[in-house]
Amino acid sequence: MTKLIAFGDSIFAGWDGKENVSANQRIPELIGQQLGWQVTNVAIGGTKYDDSSNGFTAMVNKTDVTGFDYALVSYGVNNFSWPDPLAVVKQNVLNGFKALKKKNPQLKILLELPTEDFRQGSTTLFDFNQAFWNQDQLDDALIEIAKQEQLDYYDWRPNPLITYENANQTLGDGNTGVHPTIATMRAIAQRLADKFRQMAGGQSQPPIHIDPPQPDKPANKPQPPAVKTVGELRLDRLADLFGIGTNVSSGVDRTLNKINELYSQMHNLMGTDSRQVQATLSAPSNALARPLRNYVLMSFFNLERAVNELVSLCNDNWLCDPKTGAKTDLLQLVRVESLATDSHYKDAVNYNWYLIENKLNMLIGYINKILKGE
């Protein structure tokens, strides 16, 4: 049976903007169902083309790709929203593909260009990010590398499924998000499955690059945004069990700093009482012993309480879903209490980071709508 390995971020990991879909509804698995292929999906939410422990190159290095016939690679949206210089991104892309080809020279690789990302207030492919490059430039850079490395690629720009105009229907998090609905995942999978059929038949040709209408392009020098919005929370995932204490301590600090930023915004926007939260526990060493286990357990207990106090304040002040008026559900984390520090323990820690990110980023989206006057 033909085997496919898929590398990607939360879009391939099955986050639809509101919840995780079942594995058989994720894009790589849907492709496998259409083609009759066996699929291994190693996508991790929040990842990108970088040199982090879960970035593209690291995932290639830690994954056994021998025995696979095809690889599907799809990152980029997080590179745009949390950017490095474009030259750095290009080098990380190149490093990942060179590593992938070295590990399996016979592997046929399909690079999917990222679908459009609206999380930082962009409405077109030509809006600049904080590093002063745009999504159109990223797409062109990815194609340049694909041609250099003789890779097949799929470019959404000639016939996009997701646009700012239809994002409220095609994305689970709407036109301030990036994550496709289940129906859009199916449509994406259909397009990519067709591309794989072309590749399998030896008929694959790089898609024609059609330049979008010129009037939409901004001036040569990007203009600073009129309103400074709140950036989304990004938490590092636990990759090394011998770094649990460091990972949790960092996650606690980042989460509490973001909560304090949101409290400050609510004080300025709504006149709520000024509040600040701070960590009350000191991280022990990374030694796999009971003090570390208790620190992790209590840290997540305290984070759950801190997040839910913010959620309750938002609900009390009707800071909620602007489309439905629905209040935000309280956060419920997984209890990380096992004494066996194995892969299940690591998965539980990372799932909690995932839940915290998405709950706070939902609130950030509501606040940013107010800041932008929407």
C-alpha cells in the first residue's frame, strides 16, 4: 500500500478554530481515504518553519520517513503571524527539505502553500506583518525553494478556497482566524488528493502563478497599523521529558503575563477593576521526582483557576461571541498527576497548553474586535 507522511501545524492537526476534529476528518487522513493510501500524520499545532524543537526540520529529524512513498508538507501561517525575517524563514524551509530528502531520497514531496491567515488583522495577501513582509511574498519564496529543490507544490492563489469575503463560512474562527471548518477541510483534501493523483501518474505540473489584482497592493512602504491589538498567546510544547520543570515554568509565566495584559485592556476599555496575577510556586529542578510532579500538578491547577477568573470577568461584562452572544465556557484542564513520566504524561502536558492557548486566544479575539471598532 502507498504510504504518505504529513508534516504540518494545527490545520493538519485538526483544530477547526473551536475544537479538535476526529482523526478521520483531518486533511491528511481525508486524502488517504480518497486515494486508498496509508497516512501517518505528525502535525503539531503552533508549529512553523523554524529551528524550534517541534519546527519542520526538528520533526523531520525525529521522524522515521523510510518506507514512505510520499510526503505532504504544510506550514507557514504561524510564520506569518509570529514572524522572523523572511530570509530566516526561507533558510529554515530549505533546511527542512534538504533533511527530508537526505533521509529518504526516493520520497516524492508535495509542498502545500499556506491558506490565507487573518489572525493579525490582515484582509488581503498583501498586508504586511511585523517583520514587514506579506503572505504573497511568503508564497513566492516557498515556490522559489520548491523549484530549486525540484519539489511539487500546490498554490492556492489562482483558485483560493478561503478568502476574506467567505472566511466566516470557510473558517471555524471566521475572518479573524485561519482554521478551516470540517467542510473546508474536505475541500482542501480533495484538491490535494487530485494533485497527488497527478504526481502518481507522472503528469504533475507546477500550478500557474496568477498575480492578484494590482490595485489591492499597498504602497511600497508598509503603513503602521492604526490600532495596536493584542497578540495571540503561543506556548512552547514539551518535547523533552527531562525539561518538564523548565517548560511548565515558562508556560506559567507566559500565560500569566497574557492574562495581565488582558486585564489591563479590560480596565482601559470597560473600566473594570485593575488586576494582576502572579506565579505563587517556584519551579524545582528538572529531576523526575515527586517535587516536580507536584509542581506540575499545582501549576496547572492554578492556571486553570486564573484563566477561569478572567473568563468569568469577561462573561460578567458581556465580552463574548459577537455573532451569537454566547458566553465563554470555563476552562477544564487535564489532571497531570501520573507518576510515570512517559509519552502519555507529555501528551497531557501539551494538551493543557493547547487548551489554555485556545481559551485565551478566543478572549483576545473578542477584545481585538473592540479595539478595531468592529
